[in-house]
Amino acid sequence: MRNVLEIVEDADKYRSSVINLQASENVISPAVRRAIASDFASRYSHLENGVNDYGGTKYAEELENAVAEKARILFGFSHAETRTLSGHIAAMTVLAALVKRGESIMKMPESVGGYTGYSNAYLPRMMGFKAYDIPVDANGFIDYNGLEKQAEYIKPKMIVLGQSIFVKSYDLSRIREICDRHSCIIGYDASHVMGLIAGKQFQRDIKKADVVFGSTHKTFFGPQGGLILTDNEGMFKRIEENVTWRTMDNYNIARMAGVGVAIEEMIKYGQDYAQRVIKNSRTLAEAINGKIRVKHDPWFTESHQILLDGEWLKSQGYDYVKFSKTMESNGIVVDRIGRIGTAEITRMGVDDMSEIASMIIDAFEGTDVKDRVNKFVRNMKMRYYES
């Protein structure tokens, strides 16, 4: 059995030699790495009723307040909870606070990228509520008339938006009208688009949602973690009551420090980053679509990801798994559900998508492009951080 650090070093070498186009991943800056490797990684801080159970926590307490305030500034919400350890824990906290046992939610179907955790076998069963699918049309987008009818019948406590296959903002004004008529909460799981929302380039009317939550990586600049945002003071109080001792205990101070640095980076660079991500996604789709069919031609995407046409791939002797393995054997990493993402390569300084598109097409058609990938990677350089 190998030494663990040898595995870590090999993983670092591997990741620094490939082009990462996975839609759910991003790369953290040296500044964020510095924060998560700091002395905070060895410490605890636990405030309860205004008293910390630990000594030596002056800077930890300052950090907790500073990160929450910076999150409020970045997103423009009145309240921010930045201690949650992941997007899943953030979702659990929100649901525990706002949905009672015996009540129900509506959520995006798994078939269009809705989060599996919201399916009845998982969080609903564990927490004692029911989950129903939001109706969608043939293209996988919300059927708003169908949603209105279902909401009238189901009377959900919360409509939970957000999905992993996410190329278009919702008609949040229409959903707000539906929720106002039927007395339900809008919960927006922004895990996959948090950085694009922070950069004000996706779901620009996000404040029509009652509560926003999700993860701090993917399109965001942070380490893996979660956050919760709302303008509703009453909701926030209930959310806070469901953090310590219920959905988590120690929040990992160093992780929060890393999230705080990422928030600072987003405040300074988020708008330019998000604009470039979306532009890169559209440009990449346009460049490969003549050879590898992409869904939603001609507009393709409004986000960080493009979606391959699975039926067309089958006609070419491929499925998503084979496509992913073919790309990976050439040093191009994509996921195995048909998404190609531009969040990480945009952070790594790539603005011209023509060569990436050419390498994807050539690899798909059977040409070995590993040497081209290696040369391309050597010229990438991270941006959007303070060195």
C-alpha cells in the first residue's frame, strides 16, 4: 500500500497535466490554499448564548463575523450563514428550519438534473416530509402552467429550485406569483451557479427567492462548503436555530477562512469572471456543434455548461460514459452525464476556445491529442486572485 502523500502528489501532478471541463468543479487560488492550510485547521470555536466554549478564539470569532459580512456584501442579502460544511448540509439546514414533518416540497425532477438528495428516499424520508416533481416540458424546462396547477393541488410548503443540468435561468417572477398565490416559500439551490449569481450574470432577479443556499465551489472560487442567504429575518432566525447541534457542530474554521478569501476574490473579480465563463460556454458550443451535436441550438446555454445530445451520440456509437473515457484518455476531463463546463478553464486564463474545441473534436474522431493537450496546459495560468 502506497504512502498517502505519494497519492496526493500523483493526483496533483495528474490534475496539473489535464484540461478540466467538468461542470461541477473549479480550482482554488494559492490564497485560498493558504487559508485552509493555516493554523485555523487545528482549532475549534463554538459560540453558544454569547459565550465561547473554547479559549484563544479571538481571531476565529472575528473571522466568522467577517466572512458572513463579506457574503452579505457580495450577494446583497441581509443575512448570511457561512458555517455550513457543504451544499447538502446547507439544504438540510434550510429544510429543517422551514419545512415541518408531514408537509411537502416540490423540486426539479432527477431526469433533468434535480438533486437526488431531494428525492423521497433521502432527505424527505429522513426529515419526515414528502417531495413531488415540478412538471417540465419536452426540453426539460419548467412547465409553469403545470406548476401552477400542481401547486394548487399539492399545496407545497416550499418550491425548491436548482439543478445540476442548468443552462437557463428560471422565470422567477412567474414562480413568485405562484408561491404568493399558494402561500409557499421559494428555496433556490444555487449550488451549480453560485459564482455566476455572485457575478450578477445569471438569475439576476435572485432576490425574488425567499432563501438561497448551495455550495461554495463549482462556479464559485472557494473550497468545498456551503452557504445560506436570505432577506427574511424570521426565516434566518429559524435557520440559525437549526445549525449547531442539529445539522452540524464544528464548522472547520480553516475551511471558512478559505471561503472568506474566495468571497473577497468574487467581490473583486466575480463579474468579469462570470461574463467570461458564459461567453466561453457559448463559444465552445458553437465551435463543436458542427461535429458533436450540442443541445439547445442556436442559443445553447446561459451558464457555465453545455449539454451534449445523448441520442445523437448513440447514433455515433457513443454514450456519455464512452465519450468521457475517450476524452480522459487524451487528457481532457469531462463528466459522464453529458455536460461540458468552462468554470475552471476560465479561471485558468483561457478565453480562446478554438483549440479546446479542435482537440475535443479530434479526440472524438479518433486522433490522439495528448501532446497538444500537454502543450496547451503548460500555457495556462490562473487569474482572478491577489498574489
